Amino acid sequence: MLSGLTIGQYHVPYPLIQGGMGVRISAHRLAGNVALNGGIGIIAAAGLALNSDRYDGRNFYAADRQALVDELHKAYEIAPDGIIGTNCMVAVKNYDDAVRASCEGGAKLIISGAGLPMNLPGLTADFPDVALVPIVSSVKAAELIVRKWQKTYQRFPDAIVVEDPDTAGGHLGEKMERIGTGEYDQYATVRGVKAYLKDKWDLVIPVIAAGGVWDRDDLQYALAQGADGVQMGTRFVVTEECDASDEFKQAYLDCSQEDIGLIMSPAGLPGRAIRKNIDQVRQRDVDLDTYCPSACLKKCAYQKSRERFCIIHALDRSQKGDTETGLIFCGTNAWKADRISTVKEVFAELFPEEEQATG
Ligand SMILES: Cc1cc2nc3c(=O)[nH]c(=O)nc-3n(C[C@H](O)[C@H](O)[C@H](O)COP(=O)(O)O)c2cc1C
């Protein structure tokens, strides 16, 4: 495992990306500390304005962009030489702006999913050193992206993340009825994407497995199955450095396997979360008739017809500690959390021999 991971011109000693987690679950502290420990640290761009001193209640888009640049700068204060990037979701209305702010703020890579990032190379054209990494859940999605990028921009992705809808946290790239049926094969998809890139384009880039990786056994399994690295989210929530509130982390410590399930996001995508408070998440917006203050999504069932709930504020609330009416995204492994550790401890557990080898 010591060969690490190279994406574009960036190299890290460990084949590990910390997945972007919005809203402010992975901000500067988590991303900076993962980068400091030899992984790739990712700041989730979604909804950073909320709770930032840039936001005055009316300037959501401007504040969101400035807050992203601020988070990048603060992450580099923690890990000046680290490899730090952003996660930009195609489904958000200010996606283009988030991508540009990432480049201007010094992101070394942009990981992009929750929709197909078809125009990502166009948005980053002035920053050719920024590595571009789409997230897909199928070989078909990878094909669509690579064909479009080649045809329009003559650019290949620098890596591809294959996210498993059966295990990953947050928004999922598969239809609700097809999740958890046993049909999906995460590592067949990883190998399928690699084979497509090699056979069709003679391209060898890292293909990263996301979803369901908790410990060293999972990591070794992923690598043995053909992944070049892993992207981990849930495990990093229960670290001291994670940017979420103590209450959010405690919800992971307290949850059982049965508490974790699927919800339908107002974005029209399924998501995985702690389901037991989902009625309160909805009820709060009904009781308060919450007005849509941010217009954060391109397509939002709540903004359009008050269906479901206002997701950005539901995620903001849980991040700040309201785990009664806040939405708590998590992967299927959250129930395994039994203590809060440091990012350094997570790395030491995942890479014990390498830790010894590097002293
Ligand atoms: C709390 C939480 C928030 C997340 N938010 C995002 C997000 O904003 N954008 C995104 O692309 N993925 C998001 N994800 C997915 C993670 O980046 C990662 O790919 C996934 O959780 C990996 O699976 P694991 O949690 O089993 O390790 C989120 C996951 C969690 C647990």
C-alpha cells in the first residue's frame, strides 16, 4: 500500500481520499488534518455560507463562494503542503460558482457528483493543474462523462470515484427501488470502469471505491478487488477533527444498524441517513412553514411545492447540534462507531505497517 495514490500531478503516501461531506461536516479542520496525515482532504462546498461570517441572510451565493475560499485557506494553514480539494455537487444551483471558487481558492482537485459533471473541464479551463474527478455509480455514467469531455474539451478525468449506492452516505446515484436489492456490484463497477478506460481510450487513471470502507480489512479488500484507492466518509465523522457538532458525532455513536436507511431528498435523489427522526425533520418545516431562503438546488421539491423538507437547513441544523430536527446523513457503517478517535489514529489503524515503515 506504500505506493500511495497519484491523481493528476498530485501524490499522497496513502491511497485514501476523505469524502466531501456537506453541510460543513467536512470543512477545513477535517480536510486539513486528513491532508496533514497523508491522505487527500476534501472540503464539501455545499452550503458553506450558512453559519459563516460572510452570510447576512440575503447574500447566500456570494457568501457561499467566499466561505469556500476561506475554508480552503484555513485548511492549508493546517497542512500547507497537503493535497486538498473540494467536493462540488452538480445538483446545487451555484455549482459553476463553487467550481470556480475552488480553483481560485487553491483546490488541487475537484471531486464532483450528485449529477453528471458534464461541463466541469469548461469551468476549470483557466486552471489546467486542478485535477478533475467525477463520481459515478455505473460504467454507463463514466462512459457518458468521458465521451463528452473528450469531444468537447479534449480532456480526460484524472481519476474516477465509483460510489456504491448500497453503502455510501449522503445523496446516492441510483434509483430508490434499485438500492439494496443485491443487484449492484461495487467492485464489478470499479473493474468495469477501469476496463472501459483502458480498452476504449488506452487510459490508466486511478479508480477509487467509495462506500462501505470502515477498517483495514475493508481497505485491503477494496484494493484486492481492483480499486486504486478508497474514499471514506462515515469513518471520518467520528473523529475529533470532523467539523460537525459533538451531537452529530454522538448520533453516530448512539445509532444501531436498524436506524440507518434511505430517505428521499427534495433534490429528487435518494439519500442514506439516520432515519429515526425523519418525521421531525419534515414536521419542523410544516409547523414553521419554512420559507426557502437560499434557493440552493437546481431542482427542489420543497421550493417548488413544499414537498419533503428544506434540505440545506435540515443539514445545517444537525451540523450545529440539533439532531432532533436536523437531517443526519451517514453510510451503512455508522453503527460501527464506538468512540471518537483522532484522524491520526484512523490512519495508524488503516496503515499500521506503513506507519512503522515511515517511523
Ligand atoms: C454526512 C455525509 C455527508 C455527505 N455529503 C456529501 C456531499 O456533500 N457530496 C458528495 O458528493 N458526497 C457526500 N457524501 C458521500 C461521501 O463523500 C462518501 O463518498 C461516502 O460517504 C463514502 O461512503 P462511507 O461513508 O461508507 O465511507 C456524504 C456522506 C456523509 C456520511
